[in-house]
Amino acid sequence: MNTKIRQKVRRGMLTVSLLLLPVTLYYFSPALSLQGAAAGVATGSVLVFAGLFLSALFLGRAFCGWACPLGGLQEHTARLQGRPVARRRIRWIKYLVWGPWFLMLVYLILQAGGFRRVQFSYQTWHGISAADPQGLVILLAVAALFFLPAVLVGRRASCHTLCWVAPFLIAGRAVRNFLAWPALRLSGQARTCRRCGICTGACPMSIDVQESLRAGGLETTDCILCGSCADACPSGSLRLVFHEGRPQ
Ligand code: SF4
Ligand code: SF4
């Protein structure tokens, strides 16, 4: 696919996903996952988290780069304020959020004796999440949680610090990297690189792509496989590829 078209398609997908957030919000809800687990119900959000873990076995964090509604919100916000973040210093914070929540989820599932039924549209109105005033308040609160850090800290700040979905994708990617089966990944050729830094400037996750390529380590838990770096590179030194092998 033409590189400019690919990024247009990607941004279009993120925008559509963002516009659908009033419908899909509860399918990403950590709170409803706990509430359902306590009642022995496998909610839509638990199934979505499990599905995203499975997707990461082959697609890494591509969901974040191509389909996440809150990723879309942050990428639109980056047009207002797009400074990079010091990702290595802040990315551990999301595990402080995710770890206790995940342990609580497991505890509640065990205490309830496992899931007794599946209710994909749990607590929605005919499948729609923000269908009442309470849902609208939750929608605005979640949007603020992702919008404000993007404005105050920088690019996709909440992807690094807050997102409770990212650890599922990172875990799936870790399994894939251990077993090294075919999967989507970023590949590069340092010998053709002109060291212009355009790739680094294009990365929505604030990765120093130029330096990573020079050092021979493009694989990182922060990469959302969006292809922005590859599509901006004037020398064609970077590519999104689908093949097997250990991370580069
Ligand atoms: S390194 Fe490239 S593919 Fe990965 S997040 Fe940054 S721009 Fe996207
Ligand atoms: S954009 Fe391409 S040529 Fe420029 S630094 Fe990045 S990899 Fe090298």
C-alpha cells in the first residue's frame, strides 16, 4: 500500500473508533470486568481483553496504533500539542494501575467459582455504553483521563502511564517473541539510513527510532506498529513486515 494512503487509512480507523467510543466504552471497562467477575459473569470487557491478548500473539500492539479509540483521541490531541515524552521514565506507571486491578480480577473470578455465564453487552443499553447520564459522565471522565495527560505531558502520555489494555498486548507480544512465530514487526536496514531523524519525529510513542535502528534494537514494548516511521522515512530504511524470527 502507498505509504501516504496507509497513514490516512490508519488515522481514519482511529477516528472512526474514537467516534464509536460512546458505544464501545464499556467493552474496555476495567470496573465492569470486576463487577461481572464478582457475579460470575464474563463481561464484554473481559472477552475483549482476552481477544486483544490473542491478537498480540500475531499483531503485537497494532490495536493501539490502528484501532484504539483513546489512541485516536490522543493522536488528534497531538496536533495541538505534540511534544515527545520521556517514555522510559514513565512507562512503568501503567503497571501500578494494571497489576492490582488484574490481581483483583483473578481473585474475584476464583471467589465466584469461575464464570458461570457470558454476557457480552453487560450493563449496556442494547449494546450501547453511554446511553444514560451516568454513562455520559463516565465517557467524559475517561476521555479527560487520556486527553489531559496528552496536553500536559505529551504524545500518547496515557498509553505509557495509564492504559490498562496495553499490558495485555505487551504480554501477548512477549509470548510471541519467546516462541518467534510469524508476526507483524518493524524491520530496518541501518546501512541505508541517512540519519535524518524524520522517523523519530514521526513516532507517536516518542521512540528514538533512528537511534534504535543504529543500535540494532527496533523491538520495544512501546512500539504500536503504526508504521508512521516507515512511511515517513525518505530512504525506505524501515518497513512493517510479517515474518518469523526473534525481534530485531
Ligand atoms: S517505532 Fe515506528 S511503528 Fe513503532 S510506534 Fe514508533 S512510529 Fe510507530
Ligand atoms: S527516517 Fe529513515 S533515513 Fe531518516 S533517520 Fe529514520 S531510518 Fe534513517
